[in-house]
Amino acid sequence: MKRITFSLGVGLFLFPLIAAGIYVLTVRAAALVRYDKTYFTPYYGELYSSPGSVASAIELALHQDQSPLLAELTGLRFKMRPLQENPNARLMVLWKITDSGYFQYLFFDVRNYHRIIYNIKKVNGRWVMVPYDAYYYLDSGDWLLFFSPAVAIWWSVLLVVTIGVTVYRIASRFREQVFHPPES
């Protein structure tokens, strides 16, 4: 019984680390076939040679529903959800450059003051728009903003339950000794 309890405890303790490992391996494997080589020719490399040119093209894609332009901007092999057409969106400013190499551009809707940030990164010699997907969160390191607190909560709950079970077992043994003493 103790061996099963110990194995279960170790399994529960390692569960978030195993889940994170599966997430990382799955996303890295999918990244091997993420981009379509037809969008990484010298023509596209020259057309999107800077993050600013991609940001300007994003603004154009926001003003009109242009799926082919979106495919060029992302360079993805698989279709992504199209951008919501918004003729009131304006490119405002380069918001920040992250440590992982993402250029984040701020777009602003002049009608309702809604703001949205699009990420641009250099991939295979050209700049591409990177959608908010599992790849982005892993590549940028933003997945740790969810994973770290989730693991801390998981392990805290596990610790509280372990302490509770231990106190219950000790109290149970104590009650057994006090109220059911061994007969001599």
C-alpha cells in the first residue's frame, strides 16, 4: 500500500513537468513543418525585408479582407484564422522588441479606441507575422507566464493534501491507541 501511495505521489508531483514536456515536444515537432517554402524565396525576402514593411502590409490586410496577403505575411503552411477586417485600424508605433526577437507593433482602431498588438519575427531570412498560437507562446517564452503559477498552485495543493492525509493518519493511529488499547 505504501509503495502504491508513493508511486501515485511521485506521479502527481511529476504530472505538470510531463505535461510541459509533451507540450514542448509537440510544438517543436509541428514547427518543423510550420512554414511553406514558397513564401521564403528571394522575392518575398526582398518584399518583406524589414519588420516595418510587414507591419504596413498588416495594416493593408486589416483594411480589406485579403487572405492571399495574410498567407504571404505569415508564411504558414496551414491556413490561420483570417484577420477581422477593420478599415479604422491604424498602425501606431513599434510597441517593443522582446528578448526573444519579436517586434510588437501596436495597431489602434480610431473609432472605438481598441488596441491590438501584432508580432513580427525574422524567420529563414525574411520577416513574418506570427499569430498568437502554441508556437508563439513557446517561442516567445510567454507559456511560462501560465505554466509557472499553475505548477506552483498544483504543488501547493498537492502539499496541502499530503499534509492533510498525514495528519489524518497520525490522528487515526492516535485514536486507535487511545480508544482501542491492545488487550493484554
